[in-house]
Amino acid sequence: MRFELTEEQALVERTTRDYAERVLAPRAAERDRTGEFPTRELVELAGLGLLGINVPEELGGAAAGVVAYAVALEELSSADASVGVAVSVTNMVAEMIVRHGTDPQKREHVPRLASGEYVAGAFGLSEPHSGSDAAALTTSATRTASGWRLRGAKQWITSGDQAGVIVVWAVTRPGQGKRGISAFLVRGGAPGLVVSRREDKMGLCGSSTVGLTFDDVEVGNDALLGDEGDGFRLALVALDGGRIGIAAQAVGIARMALDAALAYARERTSFGAPIGKHQAIGNMLADSATWLDAARLLVRRAAWRKQKGMPFAAEAAMAKLFATEKAGVVCDLALQIHGGIGYTRDVPIERACRDVRATRIYEGTSEMQRLVIARHIIKEGARS
């Protein structure tokens, strides 16, 4: 494993950082207040190759790899985490279709995702009564003369009201548990697809989160993604990769908070000295920098293993668990260092504290990450 970025990865980092600082950061607070979806920004990011980072060039992607994906997500999220999560999910959907789709499915959807013609992709797994227990979903898909009919409801769907294509999981073989679940590609705006109001969330306010109802949505046989009954496995594979993105997002949010805390600690004085020179504040900064560096290394290790085709599920779970948990602490300490001003919207710290909280929930809660890690190390031992 290399600790330094390759030339291509470094280019992705510079390009993304420039765009994030120049375009995203100045409007992040406004987007947080208004809840405006970043349509224009996502189209521009597609032009930079960031909606298909790990997608083959022949399908319109950048083919820059998983490490570059993690690097880009950190940079975007350090400026605006709402944009980061939309980019993360769209890349997840594009990669799923590349990996498991038929050639016609790839040609139809992947270039549209990578180019921004589809503003976003969506991941339709969670349901009102089925979150971490994905095998308990109840949305059904029954055969028709020309394909499948979908009935049911999904909840907490990121970009569900903006997506050009949605990967939807449904039961096709009732009574067979995990083996009875299949995945389908459903176009946004399909007849019978009803989108609920956007959730009024604590954070990530520029990212839309909606419920979806499938009221006899008809799709053809060509909408089945992968084999019938293979949907649960496809979901686990996608979630493993998605955890790398969310861990990188958490690192980006925490990096922004730490940078703000460092700047404030240099400028703010008390008892005749900058507060950063006081041991209590210095300890907070030192711990935060150490956790942030360790989290980034865990994220990039998981990304590197995935990119090399090596097993990475446990490493992705470790990265997400550590990065998201410690990012929350870093953001909280940054607020504490700012004192009263940190509790106001005059500085970005309070937004960071709200945005980072979701990272411990979506793409698998911290509790689920511990379960994944425990299962792997009990079965295989700790990998170095």
C-alpha cells in the first residue's frame, strides 16, 4: 500500500479541492438554510468526471479508481457534505450497474449517470420497517406477461426525487428470505412511482431525502439487475463499497471543523495568549488531528484493497466505524474550542455538528459495523 497519492489521484484531489473551495463552500450555508438541491453543481461535477469516478472510460467515466473516489468525497464534504452524499450515492449506483448490469443496461444508464444527464442516482433499499435488517423488506415484485409489477414503499431515499434511475430491491420469491430478494432498475418518474415530501432533517439539508411508493409500477424483464434472487448479495456488496464513501465524507466534515478550530485557536486570545497555546485547547487539537489522520488512513486502506480486488468488507466497516465516530467527536471539540460563537450559524461549526451525525447512521449504523467486524475477525482473525 502506498501512502502517497499517484499523479492521477493527486490531480483528482487538486481539481476537486479547487471546485469545492471556489464553488461549493461559498454557498454551503445558504443551501443549508434553504434546502436547495445542488442540481447545477452536480452537473458541473459530472463535467469534472466526479459522478463516475470508478466507471470505465468507454461508459463515460473517469476510471480513476476507488482511492480517487475516497479522495474526492473527502474534498467535496469538507466544503458541503450535502453535495458529498449526492455524489457518493450516484457513484454507488453507477458502479452497481457496471458490475452487475447487462450490456444494454450499462449503455442505457451509466453514461447518463456519469455525464449528469441523470442529475443523480438513488439506492432504494430501506423501508419504513426495514433499515439495518435489509432481509425483512416487504416491497414485492410479481411477474406479469411483459415483466414485473412493483408494489410497496421505501423510506430515507437520498436523491429519490431527483434520480434518473433508482436501484430498487423487492421480494420476488416470498418465503425464501434473503434468497427471495431481487434488484431492479426503475426510471425516475415511472408511472405509479409516487414521491413523498422531503424529510425535514437535522443536517445535510441540501441533500433531498424522500419516501417512495410503488403503486403497481410496471417494468420490463430487462429491468432486473443481476439474477433473480441475487438482490441481497448485491446490496451487501454495494454497501461495503458505499461505506468507504461515507467514511471519507466524515473525514471531510471533520477536517473542515478542525481547520476552523485551528484558525480560531490561533486568533482568539485569553489570559494574554492565543488559546491554542493553553494546554486544554492544545490537547483537543492534538487528539483531533491524530484521530483525523488515523481515520483517513483507514479509509484509504479500505479503498486501496477494493481497488486491488482484495477482500475489503471488514476494512470498510472499520473505516466507517472509526471515521464517523471520531468525526463526531472532532466536530464537537471544534465547537467547544469556539465557545459561544460555535453554537451559532455565524460559523460553519454548528452545521458540521449537524451534518456529521448522519454518517453514524446511513450505509449501516455504527452498531452494524461492529457486527460486521466481529463476524469477520471471529471467522478469519485480524488481518494486517
